[in-house]
Amino acid sequence: MSEPIALREFELNCPQCGNKVKASVYAYEVPYLGPLLISVVKCESCGFRRRDVETAEAGEPVKIKVKVRGEKELRYLVVKSAKASVAIPEAGLEYTPGPYAQGYITTVEGILHEFLGALDVTCEGGRCEEIRRWLNEAVEGRVEFTLVICDPEGKSRVVGEAERGAIDEECPLLH
Ligand SMILES: [Zn+2]
């Protein structure tokens, strides 16, 4: 990414301690994606940090579906906005964002690593080992699967072959 095309700074109340904090929003022009907003909030008093990424253009609620067959699709660029949920139906994996969830820019493979990281924190036992094995094979491009991203604000994007449709029962329940 090159220099930001715009920078805006403003003050808000820290969501954790209520103190005044400075937020910075940078806009970048990114090929295939259009304008991308990256915002940074850092609270000096309590240490709260939030980095968020989303596309500048909000849209209709959308379900984005990627058929992953191997390495090519694993390298697709993904912008997952803060409010978007993610599911991999073949593995029974679902992620729904909490109130302080952050948006990020990653790849399809990066999302598999997010799930692996979450498993390490929250999950023990046989079923988890099975999912971990599945995810490790998926990272290596040895299993086919579907990645489903559901975004109520339409700010998520996938750069690559993807199907866009309406939010339906394939989406994890949004809070
Ligand atoms: Zn704070």
C-alpha cells in the first residue's frame, strides 16, 4: 500500500474506561478493492487498543461464498469487517464477532489460522484435535471447503472468484 489518500483524526470516549482518546482514520486506495479505511484507537489511561479495517463503501447486507479447492483460493485477499461473521460449514466452524471485534485484512489461509488460534485458546479434547487436524490439512490445500462471510454492513470483500448473495440460514446467527 502507498501513502494514505486521506487522514482524519477525532476524539471519542474510550469504550473501556471512558477517558478521551484520539482516533485516527487513514484512507488508502487499493487496487481491486477501492478505498480502504484503517482506523487506530489507542487509550493512554487503560491500554485499550483497537485497529479496524473496512472498505470505505458500505453496502447492502451480503453473504460472500468462496469455493476453496486448493492453493489458488487460499491466497485470495479478504477484507473482513468488524461486524462480519465467518463460517466453514464442512468443518462445523463458525465465528460471530463480539462488541469489540476488529476488522482485518488477510487471506483465506489467514482465516484458517484465526480459527486455529481460537482453538488453541478455547478448546481441548478429542473433537478439538479432529478440528485442528482438519484445519492443518486445509491450510496445506489438501481439503476442499467453502468459506462463508456474512456482513450485515456490506463492507467486507474477497478479491478472487466468489459468489455474492443475500444473508440466509447459511450465515452464523448475528447478534
Ligand atoms: Zn481507556
